[in-house]
Amino acid sequence: MPIQPAVAQALLNIFGEDSVYLDAADCWTYGYDNSKLHHPPDAVVMAASHEQVLDCIALCKEHRIPLTTRGRGTGTTGAAVPIHGGVVLSLERMNQVLEFDPGNRSVRVQAGITNLALQNFLKLHNFFWAPDPSSAEYCSVGGNLACNAAGPGAVKYGSCRDNTLRLKAVTGNAETIITGSKTSKGVVGLDLTRLLIGSEGCLAIITEADLKLLPLPSDKNTFRVLFTSHAEASAAIQALMAQPHTPCALEFMDHHALDLLRQHSPLQLPVAAAAMLMVEIDGDPDSLVVSSRLIESTLTALKPLQINRAHSVGEAKELWAARKALSPILRNLAPNKINEDVVVPIPQLSDLLAGLDKLSQRYELPIVNFGHAGNGNLHVNILYDASDPKQNQNAQSSLLEVFDLVLSLDGTLSGEHGVGIAKRDYVDRELGEAELRLMRQIKQQFDPLLILNPNKGWPTEV
Ligand SMILES: Cc1cc2nc3c(=O)[nH]c(=O)nc-3n(C[C@H](O)[C@H](O)[C@H](O)COP(=O)(O)OP(=O)(O)OC[C@H]3O[C@@H](n4cnc5c(N)ncnc54)[C@H](O)[C@@H]3O)c2cc1C
């Protein structure tokens, strides 16, 4: 529905002419994210300040216009797609570092700064912010917070929820709130910071964040380990997590993934290799000697097919090449791909992988699995051709069985990508009616007219 002229004028008054797009062609490009789902908004506005965000929400509330916040649109679940039209509020121009406080190990940023721009700034001062999604170059810190994003480093350093001190945000009721405190300890009131993190723009729009910093480790050691079965690799993951030196990356690839690398990349992998682990540890050179020795002896005791240790940055890059080559290969392999990011407790990884293999055989579809094994987080990729009715049906049926399998193993449906619309209708498989009711009531408190990213995150009450 086109924006009413009076509302369009009010948007122009708030943001100025060069920060409001009303033309359908301009709006079109703000209707997608990385889920490939699309719905155009009726207006796009580019915020430059907290006050503009506040005024925009007040306007949308007054006119009951749906409002979808957009970081950089790299989300994979349709969470940033304005499924009901309305206004897309882009934070891409709110990209400043506001305050750097090394003595407090904290930095305050505007929410639209990209993860990489922040890391580049921090690197100059020998610090880093732990969340390290592989989309860092493009995604915003606000989007990271809204999705509780993470990457390989989460096994040691945690996700956004573990690395955020305080948020400034505007609720759907057009009120400014400050959640948490700038201190690393604090227990006053309920933990609204962790409630907003992962809430996918459904409760409030985050405009500023005080983030917890960590000192940049001075060195890294990298190992690539090949196994003849995923059961052996799973045993190695448990053994690595049971010893005291936590890896800063513990990544897994299954035999389908290794087969793809053999077929589509120049990498030479032994025929018997059926699972691969990438293990990385960081620290200062002295502590690395000790931790590398322990990691290597833990792995050697499990008699893997092959262990390669990098002795230089270049060699580490070569070892990581296999893991990095996979995503581009997967993108072009089949016309369609269902990409899930399920999580199970680490001891259940072996059962999950065995179950996925059985589903792949029964439904006659390749299911390629890789991911952040140190968190039990697997990216499950079901490859199919949607124009083939049988394959399409099999893909959808196998997906439901993947979810049932994960939940039967005490797992959860998403580790880092979130729910958006892609997973919304599966959420009640994991959450009970009491939990869902509480979430709907919380939404109502933050956003009484349900204007913020409506109908995302969990099934709407019927
Ligand atoms: C190639 C690729 C690799 C990826 N790798 C990873 C990975 O390793 N780990 C990982 O976790 N994810 C990964 N992702 C997913 C995605 O990059 C992350 O979810 C990222 O955090 C999204 O940030 P964004 O700025 O693009 O947010 P968007 O896609 O614009 O928005 C995502 C959600 O956040 C909300 N939102 C955005 N900004 C705010 C704000 N300021 N306040 C409130 N709500 C807001 C939006 O409304 C939407 O619901 C990957 C994506 C791609 C395309």
C-alpha cells in the first residue's frame, strides 16, 4: 500500500530529502535479504541519529505502519524482508565508533557499523570484539546483535550475548531504553540486554551498543585433521573439549563435503578421509607451545588418518582453504538448497550425523554437513531441484525429519542464523505453548501495536 502523502511528508521532515526513498524502483532493492525471499517496502529511510529512529517509530506507531529495521541485509532467514510492506529503516549510515575505552575494555558504536570496520579499528589498539561471522565484511553490528550472530571463535569466546554490556534502543512504543550498564558486572533489574539480543528487531531498534572487548591474541596455531569416519571425528571433538586448552576454532566437514572438494577443487585429500576437523588455538607464543603440545597429543592418541600442522601464516591459509572453498561450491551445485544451522550437545553430534546420512539415503538427496563443531552447531545443506516435484517433496519432508532428529537429541533449531520467516512455522516444535505465550506477551509490552517486524520470529497466535 503506498505511503499516504501526509506520512511521506512527515518522513521527509524527519530525515531530509536525500534520506527518504519513495520510488518503487528504489524501494525494490530494500525488499530482500540473503534468504532470497522478497517483498518491497513502501518507503525506505536512512537514519543518521537515535532521535530520527525515535521520531520514525513514533510516526509509524501513530499511523500503524509496519516497520522493518535493516542492517546490511545479509541475514539468511528473511528477518529483514518487509513482508507487510511499510517502512524499511536502514541503519547503514549510523556507522561510527562513538567511544573507545581500553581501560574499561569497552567500545561504544552506532549499530550500523560493519563488523569488519569495527574489528579493523580495534586491531589498531590490539583488541577485538569476539563475534566473528564469516559475513563480517558486510554485516552490521546491529544485525549481529539482533541475530545473536557468531562464528568459529564462539567455541572459546561466545556469541553477542556474551560480549555486550549495554544497549541504547527504541521500543515499538516509541520509548528510548538503556539496557544493562557499562560495567562488566551488574545485576540490577531483569536482563533486557540479553532479551533484545537475538530478538530480530521485533521488540526494539538498537541504535547504540557498548561492547565488551578482548585483547588480541598475538599468535595462532592451526591443525587440519582427517578421520576415516564421522564417529572418530566426533570422538575427537569431545576429547578436545574435555581437555583444558579451548580451541578458538573447532570446525567440522563431513564426507559429503569432502567428496565435493575432491570433485570441484584442486585440493588433494586421501580417498579414505571421511571427516575433517580444523582446530585452531590462540595465545601468546609461550602458552601456545604448551597448548599445542596438549592438543596434538590429544589428537594423536585418537589415531586419525592424518594430522597437518601449519608452520606459517601461509600454511595455515592453505589448510583453511578446504573449509573456505566449500560454501562457494555449494552455492552453484544444485538449483535449490535448504541451509539449516541446527545445534545439538557435543556428545550427540555423532548420532546427528548418522541420522542425517540415513535421511540423505532415504530421500535420495545430498545432505552436506559442516560447521562449528565446538558448539555442536552444524550447517545442514539439503540440495535439490524444486522444479522436480518428487525432489521438492522429499526436501520438505527430510527437513521436518532433520528438525525432529535435532530435537530428539536435546538440540535447538538455530544456532546463529535465527528464525525470521524461514523458520517461523517450525518454532512451535521446539517451544511449548507456555513459552510462546510469554514471548507474545513480552512482544506486546515492547510493541503494543505490533508494528516492529510483525509476524516474524515465532508463529502468530491463531
Ligand atoms: C555469506 C554469509 C555468511 C554468513 N556467515 C554467518 C556466520 O558465520 N555467523 C552468523 O551468525 N551469521 C552469518 N551470516 C548471517 C548474517 O550475516 C548475520 O545474521 C548478520 O548478523 C546479519 O547482519 P545484517 O546487518 O546483515 O542484518 P540484516 O540482515 O539487515 O537484519 C537481520 C535482522 O536483524 C534486525 N536488525 C538489524 N539491525 C538491527 C538493529 N540495529 N536493531 C534491531 N534489529 C536489527 C533486522 O530487522 C532483521 O530482523 C552469514 C550471511 C552470509 C550472507
